[in-house]
Amino acid sequence: MKKHSFIILAMLACSMALQAQTKWENPLKQSFATIAGRAWNEEIKETYDRLPQRAKDKVRTPLWNLSRESAGLSVSFYSNAPEIKVRYTVRGGFSMPHMPSTGVSGVDLYAIDSDGRQRWCGAQYAFGDTVTYTYRKLSYESRHGQGYEYRLFLPLYNSVSWLEIGVPTESSLSFLPVSSEKPVVVYGTSIAQGACASRPGMAWTNIVSRQTAHPVVNLGFSGNGKLETELFQLLAEIDAKLYIIDCMPNLPGEEASKLIYDRTLQGVDILRKQSQAPILLVEHAGYTNDLTSKETETSYKVANVELRRAYEALQKKGVPQIYYLTKEEIGLSIDAAVEGVHPNDLGMQQYADSYTRKIKEILHEKSNSLSTCSPCKQRREPDMYEWNKRHEQILKLNKEQAPEIVMIGNSITHYWAGEPVAPKQSGAKAWEKLFKGKVVRNLGFGWDRVENVLWRIYHGELDGYQAKQIFLMIGTNNLEMNSDEEIIEGLQQVVKAIQYRQPQAKLCIVGILPRKGMEKRVATFNQRLQQQLAASGATYVNLTPALTNKNGAIDLSLFSDGLHPNEKGYERIAKELKELIVI
């Protein structure tokens, strides 16, 4: 008996030891907001709802109940863990007849590596009183050993009561604050909410968020996206980058479609009284069986006729920034829906691709297949600074005090001086002398490449103010991985992005600084860059003569490592730029 009791105690002790090996964190218990995809984080606080509590008495009960489902919500965190666990409880049933448990009640984990590339994580999961997802054998390619940025998408059609994320005790886990960037706001139906994606990451709103990297607020309500005044009033409270109105699937047929014209005009009027953000009106994408059912085809066509009529009326009135997405542009194929109505993963991807194209067009965010022209984040050396944190600091500073002069670049700019303050400053005296009395913002990020600058421009660092002058000095970190042609094409795209967002600013493009062992290539590159930018209207700045000897080699006395200027080097740079500063 004693031996048996000893064995039981030993097993219990072993079990407790195994449990202790995992440390658990609740994202809602952090000192800052961690739930992305909500427009009212300060009000909603410690729940996974999508609308604030005060909306309960304002909207219809079915819509309020749907707002408690966590569609479009996500949590981001850093970790280097080889295993990540998620455990949580939900209030409703796990699945629906046309949608699996993994979509209705599951979570979905994506990773972003050091160079901004996305990776999907496979899991083992179990649905019980507590739902568990376990991501095992996670591997990393980052040199710094601090892992990846992770993004966990929450259930699409269920209400989360509580949730915790666990990693081994020796691994790191730190949550990211919600971005202050303006979101894309979607008001729609069950299709926008996420029916019938197989997993949360495949809902079209979440795909769009992943493809554009913009925050997306999902206000899709199954069967209840009906262009109601109460919802437009709530939408008008949101400082949006773009509004998407996609309610036609809930207003098909002769009777329901009669509401579309008046409600669309009233809703746009409500938004326009508060915001000048672009508004995208979206047609019914149709049913995938419409070729075999004339009645089905007619039901969505009458809705689209009324929406088109409203759009044309808004155009005639001269209401600014109104855009339109047609059924044909969405382009659902016959295999894109589960039961002819709700998209499967193929349909969700088709929806998302059409939306992404239109969003990039509206927001003037061009990209192509070249790496230098594909905007992306980075986290290459987090020991020196956190890239996301610096980006958010800049957005905050720009709101608090609009800069007169903006310096865009990589570590050469980052570690010169100015705000946001860097961990080290190598040319503070030269900076203060050059910019004395002026409000200057340092948009230099260590280890940035052309494509990282493009991401930052597309994500708000030049929005909301009017600068007098902008200096751009980027490209040296692309030299070892891109051809001159690729770098120049990327720089041309960056220049266009800057000039669209800051048309009044004097733009100065600084050629790549000479660097040890690459002087000849840099000189050739800069000559070609100057020629290519001749028609851009920007001022080209050549600092090479001030930093090299007569034989063309860099003056090592001006650099700390053959690449980064020292105090004396920054003094030379400041002297050259002084004559260009706008008074």
C-alpha cells in the first residue's frame, strides 16, 4: 500500500513538474492594449468583443450578439520558443453544418521572420471544455536568437471567454502593443465575418491584413450587414485609413434591395461629416450557382443595380474619395463557395486578392515582384533596437509635433542624432549645428533596406503633416543582395511614394555613401541613380567628394568601420547639407 502511494505521489510530482515547465501569459492582462482588430480598445478592454458595451442598447440584439464573436481579432508577440501552446474557452458550439470547428472556434498562428517574410505554423488541436492548440518543433533562421514575431488570429464565429499563451520557461514571450496606425474598416455580412473559412487566417479580411500589413477592423455580422444608421454612426467614430462597405449579400431580392439607395447615401453622409477617408462600396459578388438558377442570378443583380445607382448619385454630388468594386473585379469562380453563398478558402483568397488590388490602388501603394519594390518589415538586430517600437514612436511623435524636416535612411541616419533618440549617437554636435531651431524627425532605421523604407512610408510615417524638406539616404544595405538595376527601381518607387504623400516638400536624394572595398561600384551606382532621377523633380546630393581621397578611396579618418561615419564624418556631411536646408 505504501509503495503504491509512493508511486502515485511520484507521478503527481512528475506531472506538476511537467506543468511547471510551461509559463502562461494572458494577453488581456498586460499593461497595454494587445488585441488588434478592435476600434475601441480603451472601452472594450478585458474582453474579446468587437463593439463597446454602450453599443448594446443602440444596435439590434442579434447584431450585438454577433459583435461578441472575435472575428478579425489577433494577438501579436515575440518568441523564440520551440513550442507554443494556446488554451482558451469559448461560449458557443464548436462548428456549424457548413463550417468546421477550426474556422468557427479555432485559432491560427503565423510567424514573421527577421526579413519580414510570413510563415504559417501547423498545430495539433483538441476541442473540449478547454480548447488547446500546440505548435511543436518550431525552428528559426534568425541570427540574433530572439526568434520571430508571431500573430495569432482568434476564432471567427465564437466568443472567447479567456485565453492564455504558453511557452517553455526558458523561452522568451513578449506581447506587442496594438499599432496606432489608422485601420482599414470593413462593414459587412457573414462573408466579411469569415464564413466559411477553414481556419481564421483564411478569412478574406485576415488575408488582406496579412497581404497589405494594414490593421483591419472586421465589423462583419452574419445576416446583419444591412446598412443601418446605427452602424454608420459607430463607423464614423473610427479614425480610419479606408472604409469598406460590403453589405449587398444581406440585401438581395426585390424587397430588400429597395433599402440600398437611401441607406447608402445616408450612411456615406454620416461618414463624411466626420471623416474624409476613402470609402469603397462593394457589389454583391454573386452566387457560384447563378448559371444554373436564374432566380438566384436575378436576386443579386437587383441589389447591384441599386448600389450602382447610389454610387453614381454620390459621384454626381461631388462627394470626394468614393470608390467602387464590382462583381467582375472580385471574380469568384464556380468552385469558390461551400454551398453557393459562403466562400471556401479558394473563394476567400479570390475575395482577398481583389480587395488587395483595389486597396493598393486607392492608397497608392505600388509594388511588384522585385524584393526592392515589395514593402516589408524587418527585425534583424533587436539587441540594438526594436523596429516595430521605433515605427510606433515615430507615428506618435508626428502626431504630437509635426516635423519640418524629415531624414529617411538606415543606420547611418539612425545613429546620427535627433528624435526618436537612438541607443547611441555618433554625430550629435553636427546634427545640432545643422538643424538648430528646426523640428527634425529621424526616420533612420538600422539595417533597413529600400523595401523596408517603402513599408514605413506606406504605413503612416509621412502621413498627417506637411514637411518642408525630406532627405532620403537609403540603399547601401541592398548592395550585397541586389543588382544596381533592382536598387534603382526600388528607389524610384520610394521617391514616387514620398512625392505623393508630401507633394509640397523639397525632396533631396543623397547618393549611397562610399564604403570600404566598394568605392568603384558605389560611384558607378550613384552616377546611374542621378541620371534615372533627373526627371523626378528631386534634388540629387553627392557626398562622395567630401568623404573620399583624391584616388577615390574612402577617407578612413571619417569613418568608424569603413561604412558608418564618425563625429568628424558627420561634420563633413552636415557641412555639405547646410546649403540645401530650407530656411
